[in-house]
Amino acid sequence: MAEFLRHADERLIGSGRVSLKQRQGLFWGMFHGDLYVTDQRVCFHMKMTGSTVMELLLQEIQGFMVGYSFFLTAVRIYSREGKEYKITGMLAKEVGEWLLEAGVLRLEEAPKAGS
């Protein structure tokens, strides 16, 4: 299984076990694994296979929003390419704090498609 490897000049800001929901066509896929937020990128490694499901350089992230999903905190990360990644779980609140520390913009509303 692959594991998360930091670059020599990369600082880990936060990491932990979360769930990732990612839109796949008309449906959402749910993955369980580990999220890593560094001063350069955000990565999600799926627990079962050890594969990387999401890896975004900070400059590829348009921003994030914090909300709720069935009474649980949920963080939505929006890429500049228009993809949306939804992070839930016990550490979701901390994920928002890690993203802020990494310099990712906190959005007040979801970006419009194509913006």
C-alpha cells in the first residue's frame, strides 16, 4: 500500500481520519481514509487501498466552506477546475482550521460553475 510522503521542504499542518464524498457523475462516492494538509497541498489517501483519491496543490484550490451534513460538520473544498470535495467526520472542524493555516480562502458561498 502507498503511504503519504512529504517533500523535503513541506511542513505538515494537520492530518487525520475522515470521510471524503466526491461527485462521480450524477452520484456521490464515499471514501474513508486519511487527509493530509501541508503548506503546499491537500491529499486524501483511501484507507482500504492506500490509493490517493485527492491531491490538490494549494494554488489549485479556489476555497472552502464549512457547513453541516446530517448534524455533522462538513467542509467543502472547491478546486479551480470546478470539482467539489466534501470532508466529513470527527475532525472536519479541524480541517477548516488547517486549511486556513495553509492560506486557503474561506468562502461565504459556493462558487458558480465555470468561475
